[in-house]
Amino acid sequence: MVRAGLTAERVTIAGAELADEVGLDRVTMSQVARRLGVKDASLYTHVRNLEDLRGRIALLAADEKTIRIAEATVGRSGRDALVAFANAWREYAHKHPGRYTATQTPIQIDPELAATAPGPRRAVELTYGMLRGYGLTEPDLTDAVRLLRSTFHGFVALEAAGGFAHARSPQHSWIRALDALHTLLEHWPPSREGDPA
């Protein structure tokens, strides 16, 4: 019998909390069931399998992260928007490491769920909107989005893994990296002849 009040949302939140505690790759359906105080079989009424649960965690995390970025950047432009955007990204990764990992991991997500999830679409809108403030257009917008994602994700992933053992504080390097990104975005190099569109 399914425990009263058990829903796909509750299962997803329990999985997300567990992912933050032990890491996304160590989450199992049995652990989630124990966390909720139900038998494993009860979960399958609400999520198909572990991959489905991971997809739901990814969508939940994308929504949460996007909301934080939107709140941080509202009314800002240029360097202020870039710094607020980046700080919200990094803070979310620090606070919710398992959920954050789900947003950066290739996961097969149910197309119906993905189609109705606001987080991923809103993330694209926010990122492109912030970069348009620098006067960028395609194909430079896409290149700049990839640069930001690579920089932000690379930094937080190395930080989480203890990869910054130097005496200089990672926070100082983070601030300088954002200064450098701002300067680059203000002086984006022109496309070279023959570059693909």
C-alpha cells in the first residue's frame, strides 16, 4: 500500500536532499524509500526508476537555481548583473552540491516533464538576456554562454574537489575571474573570416 501523501514531488525532494548529502551518483531508490519511511515498491507508483528520479532532481534544481539567479540579477546590468549571476550560481552549487551536479550531468529526462519545466527555459532566457546587455548577438551570444558556463562550472567543480590548495583564497581568484570576464565581454573579439555561423 502506498503511504498517504506520497507524491512524485515528495519523492523528488527526498532524492534531492539525499543527493546533497551523499552525492547524486550514490543515491539509490532504496535509500530514498528509507528516507520516506516506505517500501521500495511504493516509489514506483510515482517515479519510473532511478534515471527518472535523477531527471526530476535535475529539473527541480534547474528551477531552484534559476529562481535564485533571477532574484539576484533583477534590475541589474553589465558587471553588476554578471557578478550577481555568477555569485548566485556558485552559492547554489555550494549549498546544494548534489542537485547542482544533476544540472550539469547528461540525464535522460522524460520529454513531457521537460516540456513543462520552467527552469531550463528561464535559465537560457536569463543568460542570453544578461549577455545582450554587453551588445552581443549570434553567434557570439552562444560562444559567450559556453564560456560563462565553462568558467562557472569549472571553478565550482574544482573548488568542490579541493583543487585550489594554493595559499591565495579562492574567493580572491573568483572576483578576479569575474573582473576578467567582464572586461572580455565588453571587448568581445570580432568573428574571424571563415568562422562558422
